Amino acid sequence: MIFTDGSDGRGKFAFMNWVFDNGLGSLNTDINLQKASDFKEMGKAYLEAAGELLIYMAQKPEFDPTLDTMIFPTLFNIWHGLELLLKSGNMLCDILEEKPISNYSKHKIVEYADEFCSKMKRLGFTKIESNQLASLMEFVNECRAKNIHFDFARYTFQSSGDTQFYNTPNSDGITPNSCVNLAELARVLSGIMTDFTQLVDYLYDYVDTKDLDPYQKLNQENLDYYCSL
């Protein structure tokens, strides 16, 4: 059996519930804080999976046709990982601003990223786009410039039936090359996995412990210290 309770004790198991089943340790946990934690941890896992795929691709020879197909699950993992982390970050900001929590049911990371930047600035992080969000916004802004749809790495056609940005013919009926610079993608992903994920971790840890330490402050200095640990 693939899905089991692991009680037979044989083999190597990945436990689906240990991280996400009441992960905050209390039956009375705030459901929004629970969701923020779940989105954060699952988002990081998708980014790590993308990183492993990029390592796999880096070991392939130049012009290996495997690169032309494996880039899609790689980009899907990045998009979905960012979507989950941005949902978590936005929810945590809503909690800190004491505003109603949106359900964040859409797949629009460009809008979520802009929203998150605005919220962080309202919380006092005025230079956040050039600090912990620099790599995130570099990726998001390239997606914005290409008008990339959320399903671009899942399907070659949009739900509307239109082609994606990379397989749309020009006026001559020719589809121009659309490439991904793997070294540049790895550089940006590395920055995201270091800076952006630490920022969301910091927000979560602050929300989770602020009532235990009345002297704790939410500011860039403490964020920088948190990221240096």
C-alpha cells in the first residue's frame, strides 16, 4: 500500500500529518495562525523541490532535451511555493494589523506580492523591497513583464484556450524561442529561499510569541538579527 499508517514498521515513511496535523501543538490553536504555519512550511517544501530539480538539471549536458521538459515542474514548484508563502505572509500581516483575514483563494502571486509589500511598509519596513524581498520581486517582476498566468508551467494552453507566453506564434506564424537562463533562475531562487522565507518565518515567530515577551519589537533591526542567527 502507498498510503498507510506506518504501523508495520517496514520501509522508509514520509508522515503527512506530523507537520500539518495540529502543527502548533494545541487543540485550541487559532485556525488562521495554523493555516499561516501550514502554508509557510508547505511553500518552503515546494521551493526546496525546485532547488533539487535545478541541481539535477545542472548535471545534464548542454542542449540535453531533458532540460526543455524538466523546467516546467521546476517553475511550477517555484510558483506554487511562492503562492503559499505569500498567502502565509499576507495572513500574518492581517493578524498584526488586526484586520479580517482573507481566504486568499486565488493563484495570483504578482498581486499577492504587491499586497505583501504594501502591508510590510505599513508595518514600518519601508525599504523591504530592496532587502529581504529583492529576489522575490525580481522573479515577480519578470512574471509581470511577461503577463505570465498561474498555469503557465502546468499546461501549454490557458483555461481560456489561449496559448501561453512561450508558445504563442508571432504575426508570421513563427513561434520565437523563449528560454530560461538556469544559472540566473538558480541565483534568484537561492535569494528567495534565503531572504524571503526567513522573513515569513520571522513574522510567524513574532506573531506566535509576541504575547510572551512584551519587550519584543517588530522592526528591521530585529529582523536582520533574526536572519543572522
